[in-house]
Amino acid sequence: KQNAEWGLERLREHCDTILVIPNERLLEIEGVKDLPIASAFRVGDELLVRSITGVTELLTTDGMVNLDFEDLKSIVNSGAGVAMIGLGSAKGPGRADAATMEALHSPLLDLDMSDARGALINVVGGSSLTLGEAERCSQLIKEQISPNAKIIWGAAVREELGDELRVMLVLTGVKSDQIHGSTENRQLRALRNRQIEFVN
């Protein structure tokens, strides 16, 4: 873990945004605790693949309200630091709320999103998807983040989804002690690494 934290600190000096999936949070996903170790880590890999695929589809698939690379770029640039990609899906009554909440509360990330500075939202559903549902997803996310955050959303219809509604969310500028530790802890670790003695 120390090697990973050191690497992340170096990356932050050169990257606009970093997406991290901490392996230690895998146990919080239902059923993962009982899997063989290799299979459990594949769950994390699969979530990362789904996230990247979601961003790719967001940029390459035509929608009712289109998003493009410039939209993604503007959100990434609006909030340097840690990014979260959340995925959610639901069917039936209240599906917009349920899918959005699932996307906002990723099992792998312990996040304070109240200060998030950017949100890119993509809502996809079958032919029954309404503009009101897409706007509802956007509104729920808006309530969870900074009032000054830049928000861009899009919506697309994919007939094969039927009654399913999916929400794909990229939040930038979020805080996570799970990922980077508190600023104070990072500073103390840096001082200790320089062999400075601390008196208790």
C-alpha cells in the first residue's frame, strides 16, 4: 500500500485527475468475501473495465442529448485531483432515483463528494426513457455536490435495454481519505520518510 500511495503522489504532480480502485474495499461488495482471491481481484478489474467502457460509450454513442470529448475534457479540467466513475442501473418505478443513488455510492470508494467540482452524467434507457427521468438523475447528483460544480449531462436511447435505466457518472475534485489519506497524514508520512524524529 505504501508503494501505491507513493506512486499516486508522484502521479498527482503530472495528471489532471486520477481514478483509483482500492483493493481493500472489495470485501464490502456483497459475495466477494467468499470468492477465491484471484476471483475477488477480478471483480475490481471488471469494475474498472465497466467504467472505462462507460466513458468510451459516452463519447462514441449518439444520444438524445449528446456528450463529446470536449465535455469530458472540461469536466476533468474543472476539478483536479481524485475522480470517481459511478455506474448504476435500475428497473421499474423510481428507477431514475435508484440508478442514480447506486452510481453515487460506489462500494469501492469512501468519498466526500460535497466539494466535487465537476460532474459528467450520462443517462441511457430503452424507448420508455423520458427527458424528465434524465433531468431527475441530474438533479439528484446536483444536490450531492458543490453548488459551484460544473455539470454536463447527456441522454441516449438503446432499445435493447427495455425497462432498464443506466446512469454513468464522472465526478471530479472529490475527496477520499481511503485513496490518498488526509493531508495531515500525508505530510506526517513525508516528514517521517525524511528521518525526522517525533517526540511523543
